[in-house]
Amino acid sequence: MAEGIEHLSTRQIDGLLAELGSEVERASAQNHASACDDCATRLGAAQTARDAFLQHNPPRLRAEELLARVRPKSRLVWLVPIS
């Protein structure tokens, strides 16, 4: 990375890919990445990694797995007060 240039942080790159932040923040980050070879390379690598992860972990599948963990079991549970 070149000295004296404020590059995008990992958080900014992740936020850009996840479409987080305001439109102004995203546009600013995208404009910087378009003009900065180092940040464009990092953004491209992050996009490639994100795409590979999502290919093997589709959001719908992942959500269904998480929901299955928190759903109550189908058996009946009786609560008896202890005296």
C-alpha cells in the first residue's frame, strides 16, 4: 500500500459488499476503490471470498439450519409445580 494514502479499512470493504451504511458512505468507498489499485484489489479479493462462501452456504439454507436449532421439540413437556 502506498504511504500517505488513507485506504479503505476491512470494515469499510465488508460494509460495501454487505451494502451497509448510507448511500453517501458506500459511494465514497466505491469511488475510492475505483481510483486506488490497492483497495480495488482488496475489494475484489473480498468479493471473491464472499461469493465462494455464499456458494457453499446459501443464506436460505443457513437460515433454515439456525431456525431448526431454536425451534422447540415436537414432544409435549408437562410442568408440574413442586410443593
